[in-house]
Amino acid sequence: MLKESPVITLNNFISKELYEVRDDIMGKILTIIDASISDQEQRKGLKDIIRQSYDYNELKWVRYRIGRMLREFNEKFAKLSLNPEEDKFLETGEYPSTEATQSLASPSYFPEE
């Protein structure tokens, strides 16, 4: 298996942070609803509406745009070699089902080789 490029690693870290922020904000909103509405049925109804109104496809679009930005940055400035699967991912947002995604539980975002 090819080693994941720094561009893909950066993309994965940005995506992870994006989803963590999304989950944190959603949790805070739902907690405010819990504290504000005493009627259980109304509270559940409002929380369902909030969850449904949060467009998860919008996050996919943001991830796509981040990938395109990183691809363009790499082409113009970093000039790192990407394998064809990584390049396709940054261009289309579609990641092939391979072992290319690594665990993001690293003590350093950019550990020394």
C-alpha cells in the first residue's frame, strides 16, 4: 500500500475537525432545547425539526470544496506527488474503498518521518 500523502492527511484532519465542530454545535443546540421546553412532545418535535434541517449534504459539499482547494494548493505550491486515487479524491470528493484512510488519533498532526 502506498503511504498517504501529506495533502490527504491534511484533508482528513480538516474533515475530522469539521465534523467534530458540527457535532458540538448540534449538541449545544439540542441541550438548549432540552433546557427551554418542558413539554416532552414539543421538545422532541423541535429537536427532530432541528436535526432534519441540518443538511448533511452541505457538509459533503464543504468537504468537496476543501479537497479542491488542497488539490489546487498542492499543484501550485507544494507540488507533492499524489497517487492516482488521492488525486481523484481531491478532484471529485469520492474516495475509493481502500485502506488509504489512516487513523486520525495521532499525537501530532504532522509527525516527523
